[in-house]
Amino acid sequence: MAYKTSMIPRRFFLQAASLSGVQTALSGCQMTPRQDGFAKADARIQKAIADGDCPGAVWGVGQHGRIVHSGVFGMRSLVPQREAMTWDTVFDMASLTKPMITALAVMQLVEKGLVDVDKPVSTYLPDFAVGGKATITVRLLLTHFSGLQPDLPRQPDWWGKAAAAERVMRAVPKIAPGSGFIYSDLNFIALGLLVEKITGQTLAVYAHHAILQPLGMTQSGFLPDASLQNRIAPTQYDEKGQMLRGVVHDPTARRMGGVAGNAGLFSVADDVARYAQALLDKRAGRESAFPLSRAMLTRMTTPQQPDGQKSLRGFGWDIASPYASPRGSRLSHNSFGHTGFTGTSLWIDPDNDCYVFILTNRVHPDSNRSVVSLRRDVATAAGEALGLPLAPP
């Protein structure tokens, strides 16, 4: 198997997805993008590589049912050996796991009537109520308004999903639930546990059967097998001095065995484009394999934060929070997206029927690099190339 997800047949991971898989019947009605704008974006990526912000990158822009531009630059590995970046490089998607897998899984359960986003999390995970968390609802977890701390402390040392779950259940909010925005991995670790509790499956198995397989994302999943090792972008050295390659970079997800609601998904450019295109098609009411109703998806990708809050968050997706700079200056204010700590990002704009993704392993071979301005600049240049006007302030 290409991914060590029990009960998943090998054949699902052997066929490489093609770019034609994200095309739709609308491909004949798009505007002709300005290629000079894409050259500007390409040059910005090349500058980031030259400046040492990341070793390499794969990126793409889709609009009106097709990829209108893509690029592959630099290296996917610098140490212990140098390897050129390729389009089919497998990336640790890090926190893109949150909206692409965990939030979608929760919303599928909402659609089936198995979860109510406005009920306390303790309705489904009774132990969660302790420590002042009895009023935290599923909505507050999905939008990062639970008040919980950003991450689980790693000292004293712990390992295993049970140990992580125990610590999440014991966690005490730093601020009153619903009173402010704190981006927290604990929120999505808890949501992953909720999905597993209700479905009786691991998040990896559920995600394969309910999300990845229906979308045809044959090169995506948790726990990539050694057979994919040569195509995986390494991240950085772990605590034992071993270069992480095919092992999730996020320390908490790694201690949980590589499958967690906050991180653990590995994917490739083709599959990211496939996901984004299916989502856009469903939002627009076009034929789509996206495994959620249009009404529920619209709810998922529009502001759902508590009343009166300025940080706008959908269910899993960022809309206008302090982390929304990858939108750039030309994608619409109705656009949404997310980033991953390892250097991945995806931003989707239903108003302009387009998306931009950038996949890097900016933490390789160490994490002292930033791609924050790169994401913003590339999205802005891509929007310019697509002929999009400047978004209102």
C-alpha cells in the first residue's frame, strides 16, 4: 500500500492523478490570463529559493475548471543528498489537514445529523467537559474560538494517542470560550477524536473512504509507505537527529502515531488541484464529486465565528484572520484558505472561480525560514495575471 491505512486496497494509490482530472466543461469560457503576471509570480518563487526561504516549490493556479499555470522550482531535498523538485513530489501538508480532512469529516457528520455544531463537545466526548470546557461547542473548535492554548506541551515527555487525548481532555481554556480567537491545534485534535468516536474508525480510514476515495485523490493519505520515500519532500531533523521524510513533521501528530486531526495528511499538487476544483464546482452548483452538499459546503466556507468577533473563520477555513495574508491583494474577501507550518498553502476564491496553491518544504533542513511574504506576493501576482482588480481594503 502507498499509505499505511488499514483496510485500504493498494490499487487506490497506484494510479497517478492527471491534470486533465481537474478540467470541467467550463474550460472554454475563461478569460485569457496574462502570462507576464505568472512570470512575475514564478520570479518571486525563484527569489525566495535564492534567498534561502525554501529549498524548492511546486505551485499552481486554477480558474474556470482548468489549471492555467503551474511551476516547479528548486530542490525538494538538500541534505543528506540533493534532489530536484518534481511536480509529483509528496508533501507533508501539515495544518491543511484541518480544513481538507478533519473539518470536512465533521461537516459530513453534521449533514448526517450525527453532530450539531452548536452543542457542547462534551455531548460527544464526555470527558471534555472538565477544566472549564463544558460550554465549548463544536462550532468554537471549528473556528478556533474555544480559548484553548495553541498546542500541547511536550514536557513531561509523553507518547501515544491515549496520552494526547488525556491531555486535551484536561486542558483548561486560557481565555473564556467564545471571547477571542486563539489558533489552537488542540481544537482539531479534539475534533479528530470526535470523528473517530462517532464513526468507530480511525481518522485515516474514515478520510480515505469518505473523502479521498470519492474525490479520486489517489496520491494522498496519512502514513505514507516506504514505497513513496523517494518522492517525499523531507522536512527537518527530529529530536534524535533523524531527517523526517514520510513521517509527519508536527511533533504532536508524530507523538500520536502520525494520524491526528491537526496534521498528518500527505499529498501532491495534482490532488490538491483536484480537491480545490471539486470544491469550487460544488460551491458553484456544477457537477462535482465533492463529498458534501452545496448548502453545507457554503456554510463551511463562510463566516461562522461568534457574533461580534473581527477574525472571520469558516468551519476549518480561514477567511479574514491574522493568518489570512496568503489571500494577497486581489483575491476576493469571500475567498478562503489555509496554510501549513511546513510551507504549504491553498487559497480558494469562489467569486472569481479560481484557486492558488503553493507547496514547499520551507522547514528543510531546519525551520528558520519563512514563506509568509512569498504566499502573499504570489497570490497577488496570480490575481493580477488573472485580471482580477484590487480587492477593497
